[in-house]
Amino acid sequence: GAVVSQHPSRVICKSGTSVKIECRSLDFQATTMFWYRQFPKKSLMLMATSNEGSKATYEQGVEKDKFLINHASLTLSTLTVTSAHPEDSSFYICSARATDASGYTFGSGTRLTVV
Amino acid sequence: RKEVEQDPGPFNVPEGATVAFNCTYSNSASQSFFWYRQDCRKEPKLLMSVYSSGNEDGRFTAQLNRASQYISLLIRDSKLSDSATYLCVVNMQPRGSTLGRLYFGRGTQLTVWP
């Protein structure tokens, strides 16, 4: 079945630094990548949607200059949390939709802790 | 109003019990419906799709009522391994978009005890 590899699975960084999260579709082409954030005991909240080769579309309230998304190829999308602060500590998950829109495949998530 | 609403629980049931989760969605144009399971600190995994005719997968039965915009999940003969958070998920096409996206409920936490 379709697999999305997400790295790193866990990262601890100092406040003010930047963190890059990668999601790769291993055996299919991901035309669209969704980036979610989940706080404890809360649901997944969509942060942004990116289509390969285009600028990402951000949800209301999500700062595009803080959460940089790159989707330069059909198999790789990255989310960079710039100048991270403790309130950015969360569980970040990507979800890829294939070119044929056959379904959604989730990455395994990245737990970010900013200290 | 949130697109998908569900009772967060928690539900604590003994092994062998039957438990039901409910969910409502706000947009009547919603296209497809799912239940996902999420274990602690893990990504959501698709449990089953939900159809208007109702569908069953082993001990799990899902129902969809489009008229009342209501989705349910029934788990029979609960196992310890069923302990997880169950997410009600709706696929909707936002206005102006040609493709849909998923909307997640906040999840219902289930603990099955021996």
C-alpha cells in the first residue's frame, strides 16, 4: 500500500531555532500534501495545503512566514518551523493525496518540543 | 460551528462490552465519511469508510444518516486492543476548490479494561 515516510519522528530544539520536517511518498506521486498540527487531547487542525510546484494555501490564523512549506517534487514536501517558540510544541502530521485522488496517506508524525 | 462534532468521552468499558460513538457534521454537501483510529502519539489510521447503507467490518459497524447528518460507530465485544481515540472524519470540497479535504472531529477516547 501507499506509504508516506515522515522525519524526524521526534525533535527537541531551542527557542529561536528552525526545524525542518520532511514527508516523502515512497511508492506513489503525491500531488497534494496536507500539513496538520495536533495539540494534546485536540483534533488534527489543518495548517496548509500544498500542491506540487505551487505555493501552499494556508488556513486562517496560520502564519505563512513562520511555517514554510515546500513541495518541489511529487514525492517530497517539507515544513520548516522558523524561529520556533515553546507554543509551537505540538504533533505535526503530513497527509498525501495521490495524483489519482484515490485516498489520503498519513505520515507517522513529528513530535516537536521547543525548550 | 465546527464542521465535525463528536463527544470526546472518555468512554471506559469492560472487555466484551458494546460501545457506540456518535458524530454530526455541518455541511450537507459532504461527500464521504470515515472513522479513523488514533493511538497515543501516533498518526491516525483508517478504520473504515461509512456508507448510507451501513457497513460492517467484523466487530465494527458504521452507519450514516445523510438526512440528519449523523454518523455512528458501534463496537461489539470490545477488546483491550480497541483502546484508542476514534476520529470521525468527513471529506468535503471547500467552495472554490475542485478537490476535497478531510475535516476531523476532536476524537472520542475509548479505554477497554480487563
